[in-house]
Amino acid sequence: MQAIDEIQSALKHLSKVQNKNMREGFTTATSIIENSDVESIVELVESVLAPYLADGEKISSQLSKGEIFDCGKAYFKILGGHIIEYYHYPTTTSLFIRIYNISRDDKTWIALYMDENKNTPWWEKESSK
């Protein structure tokens, strides 16, 4: 499954910042997008995931508002957003995508965070207790 790379590639022209980190079957990625809206970014992400849907499960949720705390202090406001979970059965990979409309002071932007776990034990048999 290459969804993180495909999503970041599709967002490259919109992103002010992009990064990706990998370690032992885990990948994290961030895209910071200005001058866009959550719905457009969700549509783009959904279009990238579409070819994978026949081989897995997708859970999609909308967010209304919230806050991001850093070291116990409210740091950013979440004005809205979207969360997508995707489980790719053939590779037993889980992908968590969070798309937030964030504000601080007078500035707003879209932050897209992705976490992929290629070593998820989701489909392992339950161990005896």
C-alpha cells in the first residue's frame, strides 16, 4: 500500500510544508495547506483511497470543533475537520488520516496528519490470557 506517498503527491502543489518519517513498518506524514478548505482536501484524499476500497474497510467521520493542547496548554483551535481510518486487508496495514482546519490568532490553515502501521496486529488471533 502506497497511499501516504500518493496523497502527499496529490497535495504537493497545495502544500506549504510536507514531511514524512519512517521507522520499522511505521510511517508518519504531515502536509500544511493554506488557501484551501477541508472539503476539497477530503475529496482529494478520498479519490486517492478509492482504488484501495475494494480490499479493505474505511471509516470516515466529521469533526465540528476542538482544541490542540501542547504541554497542557491550549495552543490551536480546531474549527472543523475530518478523520479517515482505512484498513487494507491484503497487507494488514492500518492508515489513520486527520484533516484539521486550524486557527491561531488571526491565521487559519489545513493540517493533514497521516499515520500508517504496516505491522498492525489487527488481524492476529487473540492470544490466550
